[in-house]
Amino acid sequence: MAEKTITIDDVRHVAKLARLHLNADELARFTLQLGGILHYVEKLSELDVTGVEPMAHALPISNVLREDVAEESLPVEKVLANAPARDGDFFSVPKVIGGDEDSAG
Amino acid sequence: MAERIIKSFKVLIGVEVHVQLATASKMFTSAANGATNFGAAPNTLVDPVILGLPGVLPVMNKKAVEWSMKVGLAMGCKINRHTKWDRKSYYYPDLPKNYQISQYDLPLCGEGTFIVPLPDGSTKSVRIRRAHLEEDAGKLLHEAPGGFTIDHSIVDLNRAGTPLLEIVTEPDLSSGEEVAAYGQELQRLVQHLGVSEGQMQMGHMRFEPNINVHITDGDGKVIKTAITEIKNLNSFEALRKASDYEIQRQMQQWIETGSLGKKSTYGWDSSREVTFHQRDKEEANDYRYFPDPDLPVVEVSDAWLAEIKASIGELPAARLKRYCEVCGLSAVDAAIIADDRATADFYDAIIAAGADAKRACNLLLSHGKRLANERGVSMGKLPITPVRFAEVAKLIDASKLAASAAGAVFDKLLEGDAPAEQVAGSLGLIQSSDTGAIDAAIDALIAQNPKSLQDYRAGKQAAFGSLMGMVMKSAKGLNPKLVQERMKAKLG
């Protein structure tokens, strides 16, 4: 069985993507733990899935759709209630430098 | 060092377009859609799903799914019968959930072909790679409203969650002009289908061309510049100019430095009219796509697909063709009428009410246009019914109304609806086709003006015109065609 191994660089990369700051000890510990998890999940590859359609959802349901009707939004005070900082009726965030105007698309 | 020479080159441009759908509510929740509530006060189109609060669940907007299929079908795309939703994970202040719901490997619409008319009258066939549905992000602003400088950034989530259809072409376009033509034809299509307002200045359509050049150098060797993507262009002019600038920049860079550049993203500075480097794409974005467990899959049945297909109707290109080939309109006139759906629908209704196609076109483009301009509305929104337009057309063709008098009838019709013949009659504009009355008028005039008659018989053709003018003046509302006919018969 081909065993997947996870390197410390993989963990550093994933942590960066998740905006987590890990120290050297944590990096070593999580590399070991994540490796263990992957090894455990690797057991699944022992199954013969020839001819089994890949599934995208755990429930055997499809087409849960709603009609296009607009309903009342939250009052702006509630929208901003949990904001760490606000500026008027906007969320206030640290200055975004050098990025696009926004991440749209 | 050998001089770098470009023997020939081939430009390859593929385009990604984001189209905001004009649904009433958002993609996965019932908060009102920012695209159809442009200018709403900040953060007033927001609910717990948009905020990504714990425990909320997204539910698909049926109309957004159906409208996306409509666009896909109109672009000749294969509709995938089994599609799913994926989470595209990244951190940005305009994305409260820290992931965008999108479609990764099973987009709603697959490969297609879209025919784009070019300014020179030819057409270009553009292959569509895919079109998928996703949700828009919020808006991140770096200035306070009114343009005031602030030392932080601010976020308005009204746009967050707006249904967004991303359409991706193959690299089949080869100039700024072609890219702009593609954009304009796509705008016509989404407006025609009624799925997007397609207002560029409101961000309803945002374009990102991907550009590179295959250069054949002095030795006949083909070398390829790195692909650059120009982000977020939202006018056709910017699309054309930025694409052309980037093509030249890549070739110039190679000639001057020998560098083919790096895969990177560029922005467009519309005041200086240059592209500028934003960032390299060396490291492929790692979005960690995975299926969204909150959303069940979409299965498109034969019946559902047939229903959507039936709702599309005649597409703009087919309509334009029909106007030229069946209605006999000039290419210019046909294009003016077909350009705006309301006008084209109105025109078709006039023909359906029995008007001659060319006469209807002339009336619409002269009087319809004038009245619409005066009122600042589109021609299709004039308060005169197509039936009345057809009545006026028929009166003219039956020689009961002079074409030059149509304007007065339309002006009166705007004041109040009534049968066109009645309106023309009340204005004294109905022409008499009573040959007895016409003959009497001619005879009376000839008796009074023996000189003109002599001149005419002596071969002074101008006398015919002045005689006819006098006959027309002598009795109101004579049919000029008949007067001419009768005079010729009488004068020999």
C-alpha cells in the first residue's frame, strides 16, 4: 500500500493558508498528528470501489431549491453587532495594502 | 547578441466574465440582491447567512440556477445533468465565511460555441470552456464615501452573495476589438434573456482577459510569452484598450529584453491608459476546493431542461438575421431595432398587427425614435400601442394619410389613445380618394389657368408640378398619388 507521508513543509503551508502561526514545537507535533490521521484514513484505499460512482454529498437528496423571493434583511445595527470595529455603517478592517479593490470573482 | 526580430505573431486571448444575475434575492439566501438594489445604504442587504453566522444553512435560488442554464443554452453549451457546489477557501475581509461557494469540477454549463459579430460585418466563433454559478464577495473600500482618506479599509456586504455566473472562453480571441465585441454580444444576450441588467458601470459585468502572444522570431522559431491576466475591467473601452496595450507590452518586452515575462496578474490604469503589474502567479493559488456539505447536488432532468429551452425564444442573432432576410430591412436599421429587446419586441408587435415590415421600420426609426428621445425612454416604452403604430402604417400604405403627416397623428395619440384613422380625421389629415372630387378640382384649375396648361403641352415639365401644387391647395386632403394619376390622364 502506498503510504502518504506529510512533511513539516506541508504543515507550514497549510497553517499559512489557514492564517495560523505555529511555533517549531507545534509544527513538529502537528506533522506527526496529521500524518497519523492520514495514515488512518488511508485504510479506505484498501476498498475495491471499481464501478462505484463518486458521490458529492452524503445524503441521497438533490435539487433543494427555494423560490426567488426577497425577504427582510437584518437591521444594520444587528449586522454590525459582532463587528470588532465599525466606521459608521461599515465594518472597519485593517488597511488592505497592494491588493485588488476587493476579492470579487 | 543577435537582434530580436518578430517575423510574425499570433495573439491568444481567453476571457473570464463575471455576470451578476438580476434575481430579487441572493444566491443562497433570501436577503435582497445587491445587483438589483444598486445604491442601497451600506450593509442593509445582509442576513445571518451572508454574515456566515454559526448554524446557518445556504439554500439555492431556483431562478439563478435556471437563468444560468438559459445563458448556457443560448451560448450553445452542454448543460451538465449532475452538478455540485464546492467551497473555495481564502481569507479576505470582504468574505465573511472565509470561503466562497462556487463550482469546481462539475460546472452547470460545459463546452459551447458563441458566435460574435465583428465591426467589419464578419463573425467570430468563440469556444466556451465552461460557465459556472457562484456567489459574489462583499465590497472592500479604501476611502470613506465622498472620497475622504481613511487609515483603514471598510466593508459593505450588500454585494456579498449576489448570484454570479462566471463564463470562461477558450483563447480564441486575437485583438482588443474582438474582446470588446465578445463583451458587447454577451451583454446583448444577457439583457435579451432578462437575466442581468448588464450595466457595466454598476459592475453587473466584469471582464478579465488572459493574454499571451506566440512570436515567430527571425530564425522561424516560435516562442510564447507568459500569460498575463488583466483584472476587473468594467467598460468595453477599457477592455479593448487594456487588451491591445498588453499585447504590445508583451512583444515590446521581448524585443527589448528577451524576457517572455512571468505568469502574472495586471491591473488597468484608465487615466494613464497602461497596464501595471500586480503580482506573480508563480505559486498556483491554493484554494483547497472541496464539496460543500451544506448543499445537495443539482440534477437536471430532461423535463426541466426542455422547460428552460422552451423559455428562451428567439435569440438576438437570429432576430437580426430575420429582420434582414425576411423583413427586408437594411443591416443598419435591423441592428438599431434589434439592439434593444423592448424595441425589437415592440417592432414585432407592430408587424403582428398587420403593418408592412419596412413601413413599420421607417415609422419606428423616425417618429418612434423622436418621441422616445423627447421623453427620455426606450422606444419600446412609449405610451402608444403597437396596434396604433400599425394603423398609422396601414393608413399611409392605403394612401389615406401622407407619410409626412404621421408625426402629427403620433403627437395626438400620445395625448390619448384612439383609433389612428379617427385621430387623423379629427386633424383633417385623411386624404380623399374620391376621383370625382379630384377630377372636379383639376378641371376647375385648368379652366382658371390656361397658361399653365399651354406651357405643359409646349413641353415645360415644370408646369406640371406647379399645376399639381395648385390642385392640392384648392381642396384640402386630396390623395397626391391619385391627383398625379388623374392629371396625367387628363393632360395627356
